[in-house]
Amino acid sequence: MDLQFWTWIIVGITFAIYIGIAIWTRAGSTKEFYVAGGGVSPLANGLATAADWMSAASFLSMAGIISFSGYDGSVYLMGWTGGYVLLALLLAPYLRKFGKFTVPDFIGDRYYSNIARSVAVFCALLVSFTYVAGQMRGVGLVFSRFLEVDINTGVIIGMIIVLFYAVLGGMKGITYTQVAQYCVLIFAYMVPAIFISIQMTGNPIPQLGFGGMDENGVYLLDKLDGLHRDLGFASYTSGGKSTLDIFFITAALMLGTAGLPHVIVRFFTVKKVSDARKSAGWALLFIAILYTTAPAIAVFSRTNLIETVSNKEIDKLPDWFKNWEKTGLISLEDKNADGKVQYFSDTSKNELTVDKDIMVLANPEIANLPNWVIALVAAGGLAAALSTAAGLLLVISSSVSHDLIKKMINPKISEKNELIAARLSAVVAVCVAGYFGINPPDFVAATVALAFGLAAASFFPAIVLGIFDKRMNKEGAIVGMVFGILFMLFYMMKFKFDWFGGGTEKDWWFGISPEGFGTVAMFANFITSIVISKFTPPPPIKVQKIVENIRIPSDAGNATH
């Protein structure tokens, strides 16, 4: 059976499962829509959190970046893994004990101010839309290759699917759909990795295989280093980025993780604080399976790409290349008219252009794996993108319906009308997300990295100070969040989109990339918040007592509602 048939079968079955779960678990109240009724088990929540966390950036793009950047690409691996640990240990249990559905809700109540709530809503929408653009782009990539439609049509198909189960099911539907999506995506990620590890090294464990030897007794990483040097690229196992930039990107990804509203809200779906801790542990285990496999897939795909394409005759290129060429995501220009593919780091001589985001999807085809495995990877990529997109859309809709309409505009709104407003907000959010998916600012992981920078610059200081500094007041938090997000936006617009005079990599401040500047903006937020709070009145005694209470373990059992 051909690839397209297998793709329709496997993707069709997985979509039917997602939609069936959404219908079965549809939300009937605002509590079910926002936090799944607060009765999800730690194991199920761990699976759902892992699926929510492992987006198109993790599934499709992270290994692609590592495959091209080598050592430099490891910042994404370190930042996203470390960030989840930081979130689980430092923030999640305290936020769960505070008992608010959303991050803007926490900030609005902790800082006793609707202005603070409004700023938090703006930041949540900005972070979520930036993040969801990468997910919709990932959906478009999968559809464009495997269903042979253009990327824009693929994005629209993805919009329709995610709209159905996000709007109908709310957090309750999304949670149980994400449990299924995790099972699909991890199976889809591991099966080809195991196959290719056996092919290339004889070791069925990918994490060990990419450090092993090929059939000639040459270590795979040494072989890839040699291929890179022959083509003029930097050695795969050494980096080109400055240590400072690597530090700042890793920190931005870590701290941004701890401020991501769609991940934080998952810890409100369990019954009690201890369950939040348990689900964080389960999620970390499930995330680690994929994250420890990504470097292996990167090495396998990069080695296979170079060996099957570089210096090969153009009219004898393998079928996988021709198939991907139709999508426009890989292209070839025979500059010297010698009939061969010249792949070099020197752009004046290089004839091959490859989109980083295709490496995980193309990897099984390059390795000549069976069609059902290739189709399975397509289903996994869709599961990863759609699971995170759904979580983000819920954050967007709850920010509008709960934090903006219910808490500020119309406090007397009925639960039925609030639920309608939440669903309408999700519809609008899907349309906006689709637009950004069709017109993305960069490849998937880079777009997502900017979202992390924005979250680090805005939410992280406000949340940390809100939990650990009872003297932090509304004036400090508001000014800090506004300054942090605007500072990050300015730098991002200047060097990523060439606004405000633009500039090249040589013009970066202190050599820090836009993806890493969130750390600088975060420090600016912290300093601004603390200084302003010292010169303005302290928060009310009632608020200070709440802050003291959420850090007292002996009272943790009280927060079971």
C-alpha cells in the first residue's frame, strides 16, 4: 500500500479517536471548561501535561535544529528540560494551592488590581499567539507533505480539527484527548528512531546508538564530524555560538517555561496539591523519553541526509528528495551546471536548501523505512502540534472570558453566558492562530523560542515575587511586567523583524540573540519591580497573609477544593 493510503488510514483513525473523546468528555460547566472539573488523576494529568508540553517545536523542530546546529542546538534541549523541572519544583504546587484557574487570575488577585490583571491578560494573549503560530505552522508542514496539499490548506485543516475538540470539550475534553495524543506522538517518535538506530549501529536503544559505531567500526559522531569538515561546516560536536549567548538562550527557555500559562493551568486540573506534585513527576518522566531521543534522531537524520544527497547526480536522487521538493521545503539549484548536488557551508557554492523543520518527518523516508512507519510519524507530528495548540487556545479563551469579561467587564455574567463567551473566544483565537500559522515569523522552534522569551520577560518575575516576596505590591508588579514585555518586544522587533532600524547579528547587544534576550528583559523586570515596590506602599495585610499561607506545607491539605 502506498504512503498516502497509510497516511489517510493512520491520521484518520487518530483524528476519530480525538473527536470521539471530545464528544464523550464535553464540558458542561465553566469549571469543566477551564480546569476539567478539578478531578483528573495524577497519571492522566502527567500524560496530558507531557503532550501539552511537547509541541510541534519539540516533536518536529528541536531535532531539526540540533541536526543542523549540532552542539549549538543543545540549548533547546537544556532550556526546555530544565525549565520544566523549575516549573514543577518552584512554582506549580504554590500556584495550585493559591487556587486560581489562570495566571492572569493569580496575578489579578495576588496584586489586588484589575490593572495588573489586564496587563497579565495582554501578556498571556501575546505569549500564547506567538506560541500557537508555531504549532499551526507544524500542522501545515505535515499536511503539505503527506496529504499533498499546500501548507496554507494544511493549516486550515488543522484549525478545523483543533477548533472542534477545543471548543466543544474545553479543558476536560482537551485533557483526555491529550492523553491519547501523547501515546500517539511518543510511539511515532520512538518507532523510527529504534529502526534507524538498529540500521546504523546495530543498537536498538537510540540514546545509546548515536554514541555507538557504524558497520565500519567508526563512531557515528566522529563520522558526522568528518562529513561536516569535508563540506566546510563547523564540527558537529563543537559550537559556534558564544558561551554568553548559549547561557542566555538556555535561561530564557527555562524561565519562560516557568511562566507559560498553558502549562501552569494543567496543575489546577487535579484534586489537591500533592496530586500536582505527583503529576509533575509523571510528566517529567514522559517528557524525558522524547527529549533524550531527540539528539539521536538529529545525528541519524543529518548523517543520512549528507550521505544520500551530497555530491550525488541530480537525475539519480532518491524518491524521498523528489517528494519533499514538491512541498518547496527542500530545493536545489545547479549553480555550476555539473549535474551533481554541491552541498557546502559556503553560500556562494551551496546548491541545496533544506528547511530544518522537515528533518524528523523526512528521516524515516531517507532511511527507507516502511510506509506505515512514515505515516505514523505524520500522525505523531499532528498529535504534538494539535495537543499544544488546544492548550494554548484554551488559555486564550479563558483569558478573555474569565479574566476579562467575568472578572472585569461583567462580574454578574451567568455561567452559561460565560461558557458561550469562552467558546466564541476560542473560535476567534483559532482564526488568528491560523493567520500566524500561514504567515509565521520564522521556523517552528525559533517562533516558539520567542514565546518563551516573552513569558520570561513578563510572567516569571511577577509569579516568583508573588509567591516568595510578601512585600511585592501591585505598583512594582505592573511596572515590571510592562517594562519587561516592552523591552523584549523592542529587541525582538528590531533584530527579528528589522523594525526600529533593524540590524544584523553583529549588532546584537553584547552578542545576545533575540531568542536569548528574554533573560535580559526578565532581569530588567525583576529590578524594576523590586525598586518600585520599595518606594510605594506595601500590599494589604490580608494579601501578605495569603502569601505566607501558600508557602506553609502544613496547610496544603486545606487546598483540596
